Amino acid sequence: MNMNLNNEPTIDQLAQLLAIRKDRNDSHILWVCESGQVHVEGLAPHSEEAEFESTRPNMRARLRTYRRGLGYVGKKAAADREFVSRVLHTLKQEWQAAQHAAGVHVIDRYY
């Protein structure tokens, strides 16, 4: 599933990205690369966010880490339309500033 913040992203696209992940397996990071492409990736056990960022030099923005078992990814999270809508709205708002900024913009709250 592809979702790009520069190409009119939809709630359904974001829901699909969240649905394919397993909340019980790993913590996850939702991040955006310089092209606007949105990614949701598992964070390896005992890894730090800074290490994750350092291996993705084209990262421009990311949400705070979704900790394993808290319900932020997976099919249940994807079915929560209010949650997915808030995440999408936040990404769209924050992307306006983050896409042209240097470094990684960490988003730690939802709108």
C-alpha cells in the first residue's frame, strides 16, 4: 500500500498501512520520507529511535513511537476511524513545515 502526503492521502490508505502491522509483535514508527511517502515499520527489540532515524537518512518527519501492545497499529487500530482521521490530519498539518526543514521533525501530539 502506498500513501504520499503530496498526493491527496486518504483515511483508507492510512488505515491499510496500519492494518498490515501486528501490534503484538513489535513497537512501530510511522515516518515520512523526503518525497512525502508514508511508512510504518517495526522497531527492532532493544533499538532506540535515534538508531532507527540514523539508518533512514531521507526521513523528514515521524510520529512518536507506537509501543508494542498499546493498540496503535493492527486491524483494530485501522478500524478506529476517529483515531486514523486524527493521525492523518496531524500528518497533513505537520508535513507543511517538515518537508522543507532540515533534520527529522518529531511529532509528539495529535490535532
